[in-house]
Amino acid sequence: MNTFDQTVVDAVLAHMGDDHGEDNIIIARGNGAPEASASQMVDLDGEGGVWRVTENGETRELRISWPDGPITERPQIRRAVVILYRNACKQLGIDPQQDEASHEPAKPFSQVIREGSWSDHDDSEGADFMASIMRGTATRDDYVALVAQHFFMYEALEAVVDEVVNDERFAPFHDENLRRLAALNDDLTVLIGENWRDEIEPVPATAEYAERIRQVGAEGWVPGIIAHHYTRYLGDLSGGQMIAKRVVRQHGFENGEGTKFYDFKELGSLPGFKERYREALDALGESFNDVEQARMLHEVRRAYGFNTAVFIDMAKAKQQ
């Protein structure tokens, strides 16, 4: 039996697949697959991780034990993977590019944001309400409630997007095919009925979340808008895709009915889009000083905090 809940395993695998493609290759090359041309983390437990590695045209699974012995807690996973990566770099003689002033590895801004908000992201995924959806134990009504809260979030976000869509700082991040309100309208019509707008209301945390998005928009603070844009849409394109698969399987939705929110086929390659998005974040970060970077990171963390608060309020509402 795995030490970790499947929800935790899936979240880590998705994160490693989305954000650490090159790191996976380095880990494989430093741990028994020196000619690896591709590597993907496919499983983990308390004893170690498993990577699917392609080397010299052949694909195999490579199991790597955690460097400091067995682990039992979720935060230990991140530390163990980081140590694996650093040990692999040392084994391979890789010398990261150094920042001349600080002599610390220069990090792309997308990495700064990802690592700086990792614990907040974990808190959001780990909230009981969302965890039950990820495990496939939530009810259909739970899913409907989640879709309803999404409506209020995206109503605020996409109104703010309309105000900056032609701003040259914002343009690299947005694609019109990201917009979700039309899909949410279709989903709620299927799930609730034509009068769905009269049947839903935001939980307190959702109302606060939407108000914060409107405040950022009213300030005209484009990096803050991008912070909320990043937190919502990149989440939909990553963990959201796993949610869709579980909901379809559990509740028998067919032909995308009730789950159009998660359908981004018009974007083309989702990994390709996410990669371009991160490149845009890196370019934006290069134009910032340390204070500006810290301010945007704080807003990303604030957005994740709202997400967690929403799930907590939804769990409370379910008990009433």
C-alpha cells in the first residue's frame, strides 16, 4: 500500500510533468540512465520515485530511492526530489549559471513564482472539499457547487481581462480561447437548468476573491491581473484536466456535457501553451526589480489563499 494518498501522488506527478521536464532528465541521467533523452516521473511512494525513461531508443522504468531514506509526509517529497536533482547535478558535473552579484543560481521568474507559491498550492489541493473531488468520492452536487463558484470567479476575472486585453504587457499571456464564461453557462444549464443564475450564490470566500480581482483591475495593476490570470488558467490547464477525467468517469457525463469548462482543445497543445506562458513570465520578470517581483509573487500566493478559503467555505456549506 502506498504511503501517500493517490491525490497527493497525482498532484506531485502533474507538477513534475508540467514544471520540471528538464529536471526529470537530469535526475535520470544522474541515477542510472546517463544517455536519457526523455524522462517523466510516473509514480512515487515512501521508498522512492519511479521515472519512465527513454534511453538509446528504448523506454523503461527507473526506480530511484529517496536519498535520505523512507519518507512519510507530503512536504518531504519536495525536499527529497530537490536533493535527488542536486545530487544528479553534482554527479554530472553540471554548473548552474551564476548571478554575478549574488553568486546564487539565477532563477527564471516562472520558477520564482512556482517555488514561492508551492506550499500555498499544496494547501489549496489538500483542502478536504477539493481532495474529495480529486479522489472521486465527491457527489454530483459537490461538483455542481464547484462549477457555480467558478462562475463568480471567472465573471470577475474576465471582466478585468476585458480592460487590459490590448495592453502590450498583458497580451503575451492571453488567448481568447482561454475564456470560460460561455463554457460555464453551458455547463450550468446542463447541471442545473435554464434558470441556473437564480439558483446559485457565492460562498463568502468566493465573493471576497472576486472582489479582490476587481480591486486589482480597478488599480490598473497589470502584473496583479496576470497573477490571478496565471493562478486560475494555468491551474485549469494542469490539475483541472485531472478533475475533468475523474468527474466524467464518476458521474457518467458524455460528450463533454457538464464539463465544457475544462475543454481547451481550441488552444492546441496544452503543454506548448503552458511553456509559452512561462516564457512570457520569465520575460516579464526580467523587467522587474526585486520589489516588483515580490509584490507579484505575493498576489499569486494571495490568489491560492482565496482558493483554499473557497474550498473550506464550500465544505461548511455542505454541512448546513
